Amino acid sequence: MDNLNQVLESISQPAKAKATPSKKRKWREIEQLRDKYQLEKELRAYEDSLEYMLEEF
């Protein structure tokens, strides 16, 4: 009976939210990578335009 009571008590307790912070962390990492690639793409576009301007002079 004690085991049954322990199981029933554990079921009635709210679950711990351990998965949520790791999901948030992973999404932050994904967003950081996305921002990094976007910035690199924009910098390449400026770099190409600067090289073109230097070739004119």
C-alpha cells in the first residue's frame, strides 16, 4: 500500500519543467546563427560593391 500511495502522490504533483529552458536556449542559439549568417551575407554584398568602386579608380 505504501508503494501505491507514493505513486499516487507522485502523479498528483506537477511535473518539473526542465525541458523548457533547454528549448529556449537552443532557439536562442539558432537565432544567433541565423543573425550571424545574415550579417555575413550583408557584409559580402558591401564588400563586393567596395571592390567594384576601387576598380573604377
